[in-house]
Amino acid sequence: MHKVPRLTVFLLATVNFTHIMDFMIIMPLGDILMRYFRIQPQQFSMIVSAYTLAAGIAGFLGAFIIDYFDRKKFLLLLYSGFLVGTLACGLAASYLQMLLARALTGAFGGVIGSLVMAIVSDLYPWEQRGRAMGLLSASFSVASVFGVPFGLFMADQLSWPAPFLFLSALGAALMAVLWNVLPPMKAHLNTRKAHFSPLEVIQKIFSDRNQVLGLALSFSLILSQMIMIPFITPYMIRNVGLSQSQIPLIYFFGGIATIFSAQVVGRLTDKIGVRKVFTTGVLLSYIPIITITNLPPVPVHVALIATTAFFIFINSRMVPAHTMISGVASRENRGSFMSFNSSAMQIASAVAAFLSGLIVHEGSNGGLLEGFYLVGIASLTISFAGLLIAPRLKFVG
């Protein structure tokens, strides 16, 4: 990689870190926010889902305009809106204000990820894209390992708005760097021959079998992992025997491991082929999926080995998957496709949470969770669909 692109992808990974941390920090603050705003758990769930719902809608609408602008300017516009929303979260004085602030943050922040992927895909040739996707993927792990604990520490030592105010200040400084360092990104405009109506944009994507398969791959992979994630923590506490204070260790060790494994997987993707790495990652992920969903009471270190393996191998299939998905659309409509892909991922997350809630239930034997093994079977089945889709993808850019 050339020096300037490496700096660029590092800055983009930092952008990812800030908006991922903003999304993740809200859930650990649940108890604090419920007490502060005097709300019920159902109302807190609305605060969480407001971000996802707004992000899904914005991703759909953004597909109609994202490819008509300089990617640098559009990123700065989205990031500005995200920072305003994050600041509004820190200044919220009521439940309604917080709800609206989370929706505003999601409307801008939810589209940032798809635009970042479009930018990286534009900047990096196919044979170098795996390493870039690996670095972007690592930003999620960094947010898990360092961002969330640091945010919780600030909330505990100062007050709950502190993490949001800190992210706003950090983002403002990053904005200044992006403005001065990122080059104009207009290459996709040179290849676009005409402006298309929203209906034509939709038709262009969904009449292309290759892009539809890319959306299906993304949907199936997110569905297969998100159907498990909501119940990993309660299952580890109720069925495996971990304490609430030991739960952060799951994300700490899992995050640390994927920071390094993502780089290795990215390099292997470029070196030995994206399909081989993806297939290997999916098959290896079966081991921790089966293990976690059937885990009996075990010592803490055994549980952590299982969960860390889950993080590593789930991430090992997502890096090559993102690389493949980035190549199914041509440069001139890649941004539109990525926005639709972002919406597909948000929908998959919502569907997964709904399905897992239907499957898992509390048993009569001391509050143990039952049916989690069925979630594991569902995850394996849905993952297998990804193995069928991947060989049918064609890479055009």
C-alpha cells in the first residue's frame, strides 16, 4: 500500500471507531439512563432501536443521492450531522430529547459505515482491498476493548453525558484532520453518465443479479451472527455460571484477539484468495457456534476460550465477506449499493433479535434459558446459505 492510502484508511478506521463506540456505549449505560430519565426497560429499548430504525431508513434514502457527490464532502456532511446528534445526546435533559437525539445520530451515523466502505473500495485495487477491510474491521474491536470500558469509566467517574461529550470533541478534532488530509474523491463522478431517479436506482440494483446476491450474502451473515449475540450474555450468566462482573472479560479478550486476527485475515484474503478465506472462516465458525450454544457450567477460562474463538472466527468470515461485497458493484453506483447494503444489515439485525426472542425462553428449572441450542442450529443453517451464495458472486470493481 502506498503511504497516502494507508493514512487515509487509518483516518477512515478512526471515523468508524467513533460512530461504533457511540452505538455500543448506549447499551451498557442502560441502567444509568433508566434511573436518570425514570423510564421503564421498554422505553430504554426504544432509545436503542431509534438509532437502528433511523439508520435503516437513512441508508435506504441515502442510496438515491450518495453517488452524486464528492465522497469526501459527503462524508464530512454525514460526520457533522453525527457529531451534532452525539452532542445532543450528551445535552439531553428528558427522555423525549434523548430519543430524538439517538434518531438524529442514527440517521447520519448509520450511513457513515457504508460510505467508508465505498471510499475504501474506490481507493484500493481489488488485490489490496482485503488488508484495508481488515483494518476497518479492527476498529470495531478497538471500540469494544478500549472505547466502551473508557466510556463507562467516564460515565462512572464524571456523569453519563461524559462519553457523548468526549466523542463530540474527539470527532470535531478528527473533522479538522479529515478536511485537511483527505483528497477530493470524485473518480466515481467521471464514470457516471446520467442522473437516475429513485425508481431507476432501485431498478439498477435489483435488476443486477450480482448485486442482489451481494445483499443476500450480507443479510445472511448478519442474521446468522446477530441471532446469537443478544442471548450470549444472559446464557453465560444463567446457564454457564459467569457473574455479571466477569462479562466484560468476554468482550475484552474477544476484542483484543480480533484486533490482531483481522489483520492476519485481511492479508490472507489478498494472498490466497477471498473465497478460500471466506469458506474457511465460515466452516471454522461452526466450532464456537456449536460450543457456545450448548455450553454447560464450566470454569471461567473455558467459557472465555469459547467466546474468544467465536469473536475470532465470526470476524474471520466478515473480513473476506466485506471484501467480496465491495466488489459486486461498479464504481459509479457503489455508494448506492453500499447504502442499500447498510439497510439490509440493519433489517437483518432487527429480524435476528425478533427470531431469537421467539426461540429462547426461560425454563422452570431455576431461571435457566432453554432453546439456545436451537439458535445455534439456526445460525449454522443460515451461515451455510452464505457458502452457497459466495461462489456465485462476480467481482466487477
